[in-house]
Amino acid sequence: MTHEELVDAVRDQATLDEARAERALEASLESFGERLSAGAADELAAQLPERDAAALLRRAGGQAAAGGTVDLAQRVAERAGVSMPDAANLVQATLRAITRAVDRERIDRIRAQLPADLSRLLQRADEGDTSQLRTGA
């Protein structure tokens, strides 16, 4: 998946214009990267476009930050300058786009390292109905 396709996926799901979708994707990837161990972030970044991998890795490494979806949405809200409900939608849109860009084995390994609420947001569409998944924000 290309950077443009990731932006389009976020734009379509979160109903944003392209510029806001691009900023939202970057803020979501940065914030999500904080939740990952250095190894998991590197593994995920290896299958993302260079620009998106750089955003994911920008704050990754060391000890993974604690917190679930609400904390993640709060960080995205601060970075993207949006409300909490909008940030929750952005997180959801970004993580769903990632599941389409990254192979199943990697997603499964990364999901195993995350709290249950974040892990569910990385559920692939073919694993069942994802329409009811919410960030809880």
C-alpha cells in the first residue's frame, strides 16, 4: 500500500479532506508508535511506506508507553488539534488502514503485544464484523 492509499483510507473512513487526513495519519502513527516496543515498531514500519514508517518510528523505542485506546486518542487529539471523538475516529481509521497494508503474521505478532482494546482495533475485516469496534473515547 502506498502513502497516498493510506491517506485515502483514513480520509474515506474519517470523512476528512486530504490535508487533514494526512495530518491525522501522521499524528495517529506517531502516537501508536509510542505504544509499541522498538522491535514491534521496526517490524511494522518495514511494511509501511517510508514516510509513514518514519512517523511510526519517530517516538517509538525504548519502553512502550502504557495506555489503551482512550489514551491513544487523547494523544492524537493533542497532536492533530481535533476533538476526542474525532481523534477516536482517526485512530480507528489509521489502525484499520494498517491492517490492509501489513501482512497478517506481523499484525498478529503486534496484536499479541497490545492491550486488548488496541488489539481489537487491528482486527482485519475478514475476521468478522469490525463495524462495532470503537476506541472508547
